Amino acid sequence: MPSNYKRIMARVDWIKDQLRTGRHWNVSTLATKFGISGKTAQRTIDDFKRTYLDWDIRYDPHEKTLYLDNSLPIRPADRRPGRLQMSGKEFAEIRKRLTLTHDQLADCTYHCASLIAKWESEEKQIPTDMVLLMRAWERARWFGLWRGRQRRIYRRQGKERSE
């Protein structure tokens, strides 16, 4: 494990400890504790807020400190941070607007048609890369850059052997 990752996790653990015990602290406290700059400390706090959405961190302007707002209990995050989600219905609608069949979409993305059907029926969760791809294709269609499936863009053609 890289040493930089260990240092970041040590800062995150310290922040969690401060919040759990109800202590008030600020950016300069974090910077002094770990010997980092104020900007690095602020980035760590911002990353913490983005990653741990269920921790309600508040700023007290009178004391100029951060603290955990205990008015609401900490609940588990509704979804994993950093994971894009799309419903099966939305996935199917975009595929139909792009005039792609299951077989055509499977051919373009190296997946099988039955897996695409399972995504649409929500038997399996749609992977993040497919969510990004479908939204990009939908945006391209919206801007008039998509003219249907005319060629295989995302799949390399195998070299034919000449004998």
C-alpha cells in the first residue's frame, strides 16, 4: 500500500475520531496534527465530505470550528459513493432511442444480449462503465451527432488472415 494512501487514511480516521467524540476542531488543528499545509487539510476535509455523505459536518462561525451535527442519527449511505446508477427502464429507453437491439448493443460492448436483458429487467445492476457509455451516446444523439448504428465504433475488427 502506498505511503501516501496510509497518510490520507490516518487523517480520515482522525477526522472520524474527532467527530465521533464530539470534539470541535478546524483546518489548522488538522494541519498542525499531521504537519501538512492548510490547503492540504482543507482538501482532506472536502474529500471527506464528498465521500462520507451520511456524516453531517457543520461549521460553527462563532468558534470557527467543525463538528458533527447530532440532531440526526448517522445512517448508512443510500448508495456507494462514486457509483453511477441507472434504472433498467431508463437503460431500455435510451437503447430504444438509439435504435439498437440487444444483439447490436451486445456486439458493440462485448457483452451478451441476455446480460443486457437482465440489466433492463433489473435482475443485475448495470455497471458504471455502461451507464457512462449509454449517457454519452444519449447526449450525442441529443446533439445530433448520433445517426444510428452505422459501424462498430467500440470494437476492434480482428485481422483477417491471408493465406
